[in-house]
Amino acid sequence: MLTQFFALNLRDPQARKYLYREIPEHCCWNKRDMEWHRRRSTRKVIGRIYTVSPSEGDKFYLRLLLSHVTGPTSWEYLLTNNGMTFSTFKKSAEDRGFLETDHSIRDCLVEATSLRMPYALRRLLVTILIFCEPTDVRGLWNEFFTHMVEDYQTTNNAMESDLTNMLLKDLNELLNLHGKKIEDYDLPYLPPNTIDRGGTGKTFLYRTLMASLRSRGEIVLATASSGIAAILLPGGRTAHSRFKIPIDIQPSSICGIQKQKDLANLIRVAAAIIWDETPMTNKNCLEALDRSLQDICSNNAPFGGKLLIMGGGGISSSSSCCKKRY
């Protein structure tokens, strides 16, 4: 479609005043002829270009050029500005002034807020910090803070200071994967106790244990209380997803696992279960899992006799701290 957009601009001067995303408003795609044709009737049509992450390199800058340059007739047209042809779309975008401010980065985040979950938005911000070097990091933080902590508010009902530390902690863990840390950017101060919890090597320890057990052919179920923590574990899933823990958890609740199903069989043969960020979950969730594992494994020992490795920050807000310890 894009190359035919170039062809349309070559043969139709009127089309050259439109951006790529605006073309569907005036033309329709003919699948048989594989080209754009002028619309015979006018009707409301919305065109958009697929979201591209900054980590995808020149593809991101190609999208940026297509979002600002009208009437391109070829790849060379997009690579050329003021008579000079550049080797990459990034250099062309820089020469056109599209990267002098954070407008393109902000537009990327604005679009992501309507398409992505909060944990994906946090990963996108880290990608932007590492690959795009925005000039106003604090401004991006302030503008998109509420979008990045929406899932925290749902699960923990925490105060703003707690939400700030939780977000900083998650961002710090993601940055650590790339050899970076929160202090490298103009972001709020992360208290030392929070940094210790986020960088003491829990995830590394989990991954090492999992690699060791799986190398011997053992099955390990990796879970976490939050989506971002689960992403960091190979094959990780949230505990609610893995064990079908009810959303509206009650003191007498049990997990929605049927003893004859594949999930129950998987649990029976598992050598260990890892549950990261355990302190941030409701104690009723652990008790529901305890009852369910005893039933599935036909074993009255705690958690059905399964090896359950639990971890997480030792310091937590009162709203998310478990009142019962195992």
C-alpha cells in the first residue's frame, strides 16, 4: 500500500497535499488492481498508521516522516531534504527538525495510552529513555504518570507517594536490564529502601533457579502479583491468570481449577512454583491457592506439599501488605 501511495502521488497532483494517513478519506484501496483509486462518494473514514516502537529503529522514523511529510513519491523523496539525500530516515527526520523537540515522542506515548495496557506503556517509556534520549523527561513523567499507574490503583488502592515509588521501582528494574538506572534520568528520587528492593537481585535469583531446575527436565511455574514482574520471568504469568484466582476474592474463595483439566495435571507434576511480589497481594489469594493445591494434589500439607517460592519487597504500604504470613 505504501509504494502504491508513492505511485498515486506521481500520477495525481491533487493527492500530494495529503498525508499518508489521510489518503483513505479521499481514496479507496482496490484489491484487484492493487492501487489507490479516487472515492466516488464521500463518507467518513478514519485512517491510521500502525504504532511503531522507537526500539524498531528506522521504521519508527519512517512512520514519523509519513506523519508529517505530504505527497512523497518515493523512498528517496522521504530521505531527501533541501537537496541533500540522507542514508537513514532518522537523519532525514533530524534535518527536517522533527527531532528537535519531544513532540514525536509525546505523540507516540499519547497514541499508546489508548492502545496499550499500563505495563506496556511503562516498557515503552523505558524504550524511549534508552533509544530516543528525550529532552524533557520530567515533562513526559508528569503527563503520563496517571496512565502508567492505572493498574496499581486497581490492585492496591495505594496513595500517590506509594504509586510513585512503585512506578519508579518497575522502571528501574526494566532499565537495569539495559545497564541503566533511574538516577541516569531526570526522574523523581527513588528512596534507598525502594532501590534495594528493586535491585537486590530477586529476579536474577528466580531466573537462575528456574534455569537450573528446567535444565534437569523439571517443570517450574513462574508467576507474579503484577504484570510487569511476570514479564521479567521466563514463561511468567500473573498469579491470577495462572491459578484462576477469583477477582472478587473472599476469605472462603478457591481457585477456578478443575481437577481433571490440563492445568491441574501441570500443577501436580510441577517441581516448584515461584510467586514474585507476594507481599502486594491479598492474603485471601494465598489462602485460596492453599486450599486449591491441597485439593488438586490430594495432600493436606500447606499448598498441597508443593515447593512454593515466594518473594517481593519486604517494605510495603499498609494497604498492600499481607497480614498473614506463611
